[in-house]
Amino acid sequence: MHLSYQDIKQKLSSLFDELFTHEGYADMRIEMRILKRGQKEVILHCGKQYRYVVDFRPGDDSLNAGKETGSHALESIRCESRR
């Protein structure tokens, strides 16, 4: 599928609108590389984040019994939706 410069700008605008209306955190990043034969590769990185705040009391082992701890617990809470 051959995309034009305008197609990419339209997709970028659409993704921005989607992230702006998302009720949470989001991030967007653009990468561009020069390829052979007069081409460029454009990569649009786009992700939504769902962040949660939970109560925590140090030393309360009943909260951690049989559950993930450390960075793995954070990874299970952070969800990203990508297209």
C-alpha cells in the first residue's frame, strides 16, 4: 500500500485527536529514517495509558499474599492500547 505525505499527516492528526480525547495519560512519538531509493520511513508511536492509584500500607502482608510484587506488579497495572 503506497501512502502519501498527506495520508501520514492525516493519520497523525487523527491519532492526536484520539489521544487528546482519551480520559487518561497518553504519549506520541515520531521516528523518521532515510531509506534507499529516495524514500523515508515514518513510524508513529502512539499509546494510551491507564494509571491507577491504590492505598498501600508498608508491612501489611495480607495485601501481598499470592500477588505480584515489585516492577511486575506495576507492569500488570499499566496498560497500553496501540494500533
